[in-house]
Amino acid sequence: MSGESTSRRNFLRQLSCAACAGGVATLLPQLNLISSALAQTTVPGYKALVCVYFAGGNDAWNVLVPYDQARYDVYAASRSGVYNANSNPGGLAIDRPALANTQISDASGSYALHPSTIDRSGPAQPGLRSLYNQGKLALISNIGPLIQPITKAEYNSTPTLRPPQLYSHSDQENLWHIGRTTSYARGWGGQVADLVRTGNLNQMLSPCISIGGGNRFEVGASTFPYQMSSSGLAGLSGMTGTSTEGAARRGALQQLLDASYPSPYQEEYRSIFNRSRDLYNLLNSGLASGGIGNVNTDFPTQNSLADQLKMVARMIKLSRDTSFNVQHSRQIYYVRIGGFDMHDNLMSAGTNGHADLVRRVSQALGAFWAALGEIGAQNEVTTFTMSEFARTLSTNGNGSDHAWGSVNMILGGDVQGGRLYGTFPDQTLNGPVSLSRGQFIPSTSVDQMAATLARWMGVTSTSDLGTIFPNLANFSSSNLGFMLH
Amino acid sequence: MNRNWLTGLTLGVSLFLAPGVQAGGHDPLFVNSFEIPTDLPGNDAEAARFLTQATYGPTLAEIARLRTIGYSEWFRQEFNKPATSARTYMELVNANRIADGQSGVSHNNRLDRWFHTAAIGSDQLRQRTAFALSQILVISDQNSTLSGEPIQVSEYWDILARNAFGNYRDVLDEVTWNPSMGKYLSHFRNRKASPDGLRQPDENYAREVMQLFTIGLIERNLDFSPILSGGQPIPTYNQSVVTNYAKVFTGFNYNNATTISNGTNTYLRMTCIQGEHDTTAKTVIGGTTIPAGQNCPVDVDDGIDLLFAHPNAAPFVSRQLIQRFVSSSPSPAYIQRVAEKFEDNGYGERGDLGAVIMQVLLDPEARSAPTANSGKPREPLLKLTAMWRAWDAQMPAADSYANIAMGMTSPTGTFGQRPLGADTVFNFFEPDYQQPGIIAVAGLFSPEFQTLNESTLTSSSNSYYTYSWNSYVGMSSPPNNRPLLNLAPLVGLASNPAAMVDEINKRMLYGSMSSGMRATLLNMLTFMDGATAIDKARTLVYVTALSPEYAVQR
């Protein structure tokens, strides 16, 4: 703290502002955007991205499965046959009859999604398969980090052409977050936010909001993610109320948080603390029971992704409402679900297996879709998935190991869904685009998907896209075309 | 382990006297490369600061003990303290519960034990070192294979505690052959490749033992700086090395197993089923080939020996230990001094953790006055344990099953941490994390900020409130499931605000409270002059617990 700057008079001045546990939030004016009989109640032109991160490396090649007999047979053989707990415990393939109810089609052929993508029973909510058939869900096949397009021969002959640290969880996750293959402190989401946040009214609340924990994806030059939990916001104990003692504590804490410190660690701590209290005051009235930020849609329980997405829906509602002091026109959300690193028990039917995880994902996204319908934001919100890598087609005995090219999903009212983007690979082991264990060399890069989403958010100039995605020019197209507008 | 150098210390022979040192019970010591200008902390504040770095928090009794015996003797005594066992406690409670027709122990009991040992265990340095090691050699009960095995996981903790001052090579050996680690990183029942090649050995442990437990991803100098070739870092290994190490770690099963699929689920050291072990030649780290035809334990020893001998091991492990005890951003010179101790403890032994920990804590960069960028954000769990210890917290009584509840069994949501309960094998926070903003701009590292955000800062603060405001000796209807702070020393000073603030400074801030904070607390006490003594006392404790000066140890 700096010197003896604290005087008793200052101290008392702090205490007299009993409601000012922070104070900045209360100074923002209300804003009526259109004062006419046709007054809007939501921010016009609002758009949001929602990044759903699958932590651990999703076994994506059991989420999108070829259904025509010839290609299915190749798939099943490469995965050591259909899993059977007794007769073939090491097999990783899903039985073809089990895929009958989740068939989908694309110009490139007949496929099926994982059996767990059926509709959720109880509340009528679509699963991922229904969303695909409704044209709201698109799939990107064989996507992964790349420096530039690379053939299998080049992969073998020229290691420097491969992205760095393949198959390492943290490194591959990092590449997805930063959208480039050289070390960089910022994520592509944060850099997009830097450019598009200028239309947001309340700049104290970051355009990047995370319900899924700390992440690099949402870090930009002037943007840093605001972190919330799926259960909302908690106030600070012992710091509310009008008692003398409460006021004394509050005043003392505020003084400690207003002082400056020699240590950057202490400075950063107090910066986080101040932000936490200011934003609590701002958002709490909206998220409180009966407040503006409430949705009625039923979300599945015992599903942390559903918990997070429900909070996203509530925050979107609150952020678009022109009677509330946020009024953002551009936001980026981040949620995260773990448990995908299934070296073991991949095919287990229990809660430790992939099938249950896919069920939770499908049901959570279906409920989120319904909630977006409730708040009239289906066309304004685009949800997409990322994961560090897919998993080996071949088994390790009861699971799969780290691989590379994967399958991503894009969900939204403005998505040109009901089709595959990218190329569905030949699933022979050690085939034309696969390595010995069925790790696929991607045909589509992270940059291409991310640039398409960035463009939808309003980053359209070649130079801006090139700044955020330095490798983008190496690829044939910077727009995969899965967004309608 | 070679303990000759410790024996030398206890003889009290001083070969060199630094100029100006007073004669007295202890002389400054110069033993091998342990250059300790003076063996005694100069005052209470220095002792408390050391104990803040080295233990779960200073107590007045420990401050006095350290000041009496000096650093070297303190280390000798800590090294000789046996590990407070978690596993035997878990077995006892489990047996009691089962005998009474109840379900067995869970990880909640494991967490209760962890908090209790941290709060009042005698082997403080040993337990702190185990905590540090558990954040490098990570297993986690968040993994479905371990979530139902609390006794086995508690044995893993005991292994780290027992070996805390032994040799890191032994730690690697114990961890590699431990069934909980085997299940966590899936080399348990890992089989050699099927004849048709469709089933390949699991690569999980092979990758993480290199990336996280021994050498990291890029070649490093002894001071941890990257070795560059043409301006680019040099990877330590490639996929082929991982694939070959995967073959090394094949055949593991339960201790009494005779096939790859039988055996009893115990925490005992795994065995290796030779018939499921890959006996081909394996070219691993550094291009070295482990010859074909060896049996499993020999292959594993060879494989781990190579990683232990790698030049990266010393800086890689040393830097993380510095980060867990003293400083998030140690200077290269500091890292190098510790790494040198790892490479040679002064008696030709490589990997002597006792010597390494001593260097971490006695190094000039740890003992000299803080600079602007020194120190580290305190781990949130350690802020709680330090608060208990600062106020000689009274532990709850055991229940009828001998379990002592400490009030919080799922600290992850509240604190972002859970001992042996991280979300991933990358621990709660990563050594290289740099908080965007002033810290990254300054080129500093800040692992603990990776989990300190608007949400966890509030939730952990509210927990400190519960454990201070609502948990003190003498309160009406005290809870019986968490420690109670003994605030009597503070209450007794209530007529003297300056003395109250001094007491806070001594017990919680190792004498480092700034004049500004002091003024703020005094003003606060003056403003609440009509409050009861106990309200003033717990207010002081709570506000201090939230303060930036308590949040960061320097």
C-alpha cells in the first residue's frame, strides 16, 4: 500500500456510501434505444458465439459413423470389430443395427450419428440427430490443427511441416484456442472480441464470458474473459447490510482494494477482487430469482454441460435486454465438459463410457436450443465444438488413444446445417490419409472453421483475418460456407 | 540416502566464521555448498516468513522452536519425522464403519484427513513436500477408476510423504509401480500389441511420465532456459519415443495377479505379467535402445533410469518445487542453484530431494528481503490452513468411527483445488501460466492465478468467512465438524487496537504488514469502537484473510 494516504476522513467517506461496494455499476445510465411505439426490447443485430470445449480428446469417429455397408465394414474392421462386453471387449465399433435410429445423410453418402443423439424424452427437446435433420446442425469432417495442407508422404518425410507437439493434450488444446501453430498468448475468440466489442454498451463486462473456467481462447489484447460459475454469482459474506460493523468491514476492504502495491501479484489480486465486486452488483439483480435473466426451459440434471449452457442462455437474455445495463451486441461464451480422454472404458454402457458422455452433450445442446427458442435468439447464437484431437480408430485393449483429425459440430439458426463440410476420410488403418492407428491427417484446418465463425461475427477483412490466423492463406478457402449470413 | 552431511551439521563444528557474527550457541555453517550466513532467523518475522514458505503456516510455538534450534537443526528434525499416515487412518475408519453396518470410507474422509494433518500434523515439511510432489506426479480421484478407491489413493499420498526427502528416482519407481497411478494413466493391465497389430499398447503413461514427471517438452539448460537450435526450441522426444515407452510399460497388474486379468484390488505395488510384457527392443529417449529379451522390471528400470539421468530432469523438477514453496518466477540463477543440488547433493548423489528442498528454502533468493517481483500468490488451500495454524485452531472431536470432520470435502468448487483431485493430469494450475495483463507484460509466471477468478475469489473468501467468523472457540452452539479458531489472544488485546493489529501482523503476515494496511485496520477498529471484543477479533482475521497482503507471500 502507498504510504499514509489513508485518513480517517477518507475512511468515513467510504463508509457513508453503504450501497457502494464497488460503485461504478450504479453510475451507468439506462438507455432507450428507440423511443417510439415500436420500441425494441433486445439489442438489434446481436450475435454470439458459444464455444463448447470437449476436454480430453473426443472419440469423434464414433459420433459420426459411415452407414453404407462397404464403408461401415471398413470402420468396424479398423476399430477391431463391434464391441461386445463378453465376446469382443476390445472392439470399439458400434453395432450397425444400433445406428439405424440416428441415420443421417449427406451428398457424400449415408451416415449415422451416435445412438445417444436421439431426442430427449420427457420435455420434448431435439437431440443432435434431429437438429441435423432440421438443418440447424452442421458437421465438419476431418478437421484439426495444420500449418498448411499436408499429404501423408509429406507427414512422413518432413516433420517440420507437422503442427508442433501432436498428440499432447495441452499443446493441441492450445492450438485450437489460439488458431495458429506458433506460440501466442492470445486466443482467436479474444482477438475477434477485440474487434467487434465496440458496439457493446457496458464495457466493464467483458464481451467474453466463461462458465467453463479459465481459457486462452477468450483472451485478446483488450479482452479478458469474465468468469462465472454455472450456479450464478455469490455475494461476499459479511460485507453487506447496514450495521456499523458491516460498514466498517466494507470500508476497510475497499481501502485495501483501492491501495496500490509494489508486487504485481498483489496488484493483480486486487484487480480481480475489484472486478468481482463491481460485476456482482451489476449482474446480480438480473440473475436473482424473478429477475430479467431467467429462462423457464427445462434443462437436464446431473449434466454439468447443461448447467453451464443454462447460465449462458440466461446471460444472453440479460445481455440483450435494453432495460438492463449490459446491452452487448457481440458476445463470446465458453463452456467446457471433460471426461473424453477414454484410454479405458470407451465402450462402457455406464456413466464412465463415451455413450453416456455423448448423451449428456446431445441433451444439453438440445435444451440449450430450446432455451434459445424461448428467448428468441436461435438465429443470433452460433454454437460450435472444439476438442484437442479425435482418438485412434484402433483399440488399445479397451479404449482409444490420442489421434488428430476430428469431427466438429456447428449449431445455430443461421447455420446451413443438415450436411457435412470437409471430407470424410478413408478409414483404413495406415490408409491414404491415416497413420498406423487410424489417426487422420486433417483435410480441413482449425483456421478455416474459426475464420468462418469470425467472419459471421463481423471480422470480414482479409487483413484482419490474416492477423488473427497467420496460416489462413495456406488453405484453399477462408470460408467453409456453413453460415447462411 | 547419504546422510553424512547432516551428521556433520549436528556436530556443531564451525569451520568458517563470517565476519561480524556474534559468538553464541550457534555459529554460521559452511558445509559443502550449503552456505548459510547465519543459521538462526534474525527475529520472529524471519522465522515466520520461512515457516510460511516451508509449512502449512507458522504457529507461535513453531516460530519459537525455529528461533531456538536454527535452520539446520530444524531441517534435521523435519527429515527425521515419520510421515503422518493417511492410509492407516482410512483403514481404521473404514473398519469401524463396516463393523457398524455402515458404508465404507469415501474420498470425503480422505479430504478430512488431509485437512487435519495439514492443520496440526507434526511432519509439516514432509507433508508440504508431499503436496508439492502431488502437483507434479498427479493422480486424481476425479478419474472414474479412482473415484471409488479412497484407501488406495490415500496410500499414494503416503508414498509421496514417505519418500519426500528420499531420492527422486525412488519416487519415480514407486509412482510407476503404484496401482492408482497405473489406473489413472492407464498402464495398469496394459498389454503388449496383439499379433495382428490392431491392438497397440496404451501410450498414456509413456507420454506423461516424460512430459510432466521428468523432462518436459523441450531441451533446457540447468537454469531452465530453453536450449535453442537455429533460434528454435528442441523437442525432447517425438511420437516414436512415446510409442516405444508404451511398450516398456506393459504387463502391469495387481500385486498378487498371475495373469493380466486376475488379482486382488489392493494398494500394494503392482506386479508385472511377463507374458503380456513387450520384450522387443525399444528405442527410447536420446536414441538409446533398451535391448530385446529383458524381463519387465529390468525394462522399466532401464526406461526410467534414462529419464532420471536426462539433463532436463534437474531444472524441470527443481523449478516446480521452487514454485510450490517460494516463488512463481524464480531467477535462472536460483533455479540453477537448486538444479545443481538435484544433480549432486554434495556427496555425489543425484536426485536427493532433501538436499533439493533445503536449497529451495535456504537459497538467498528465498531468504533475502523480497523484491517487487518475488514471491507468489498463495494457494487458496494454504491460506486456509495458515489461518487455522495462526490461531491454534481447536480440532473437532472424532466421531464414533474415529473420523474427524473438517467441514469441507469438495473444495474444488470453492477453492479451485482438491488434493489428489485435480481435473486433469496437468494439476490445478500449470507452471508456465502467465496471467494476461501486468504479470504477463512483466514476464512473470503465476500458476495460482489460473484458478483464481471472479468466481473462485468470492467463493474462497466466503469460505474464509465461515472458518473464521463462524468458527471460533467460545461461540454459542459451535459447529462440531470444523476447526475453531482460538481468538483469545486477540480478544485479550481488545483494549489496545495497535496491539491487536500487531498480533495479526505477527501471526498472519510474518511481520510484513504495510503501514497503509496497518492504518486501515486501526481506522476500522476505531470506527467499530462499540463492537464486542470478539467481533473486533474475528473482523480483523476475516478482513486480513481477504487482503492482498495475505493473498501473496513474499
